[in-house]
Amino acid sequence: MEKNFTPEQIEMINRIVFAHIDRMNEKAAEIVEETERATHHELQENGIDMTDFSPANQSFLMVTLIQNLIDRVHGGDMTVAQRLITMEAKRLNVSVNE
């Protein structure tokens, strides 16, 4: 069933949805930062020297989050997984066929 929205409704929908996406992204960034801090703190408490060593750095944590989300979206359907990876490669203007 298709919905027909007025241009004003489309603008409102976009504004509301993207405002929530922005807040979601901010929360995700905060969670990544807190996870990094908490992990490093616990490692230090257990005698692991964190100098020049960052096993749970923000980049690593964000990649694991991305992997988890992609897995949740494709749910084991490799056609969907390939489509997701292809769309992201196009967005980044990179080739996945080396």
C-alpha cells in the first residue's frame, strides 16, 4: 500500500526521522567512548599495561558495532549482505573487487 504525502508532510517526516537518527548516532558515539574507557580501566585494574596499547580503541569498537549491525540486517541472507557491502562501497567510492 502506497502512501501519498504532501511536500510539507515529506519535509516534516524527514526532519523528525533525521533528528532521531542524529540523536541515535550521538548516543552510539557516547556508548563507544564509555566502552573504551571502561574496558581500559578494567584491564589496568587487572595489571595490563595500557601504555602504547589500546585493544579496545574506538575504531575497533565502531567496526565491531558495524559488523554486528550488518549481521542483524542481512540475517544470514548472503544476497542481502552482498547488496549492503556493495552499497557501502559505492557510497565510499571504493572497489571491493580487487
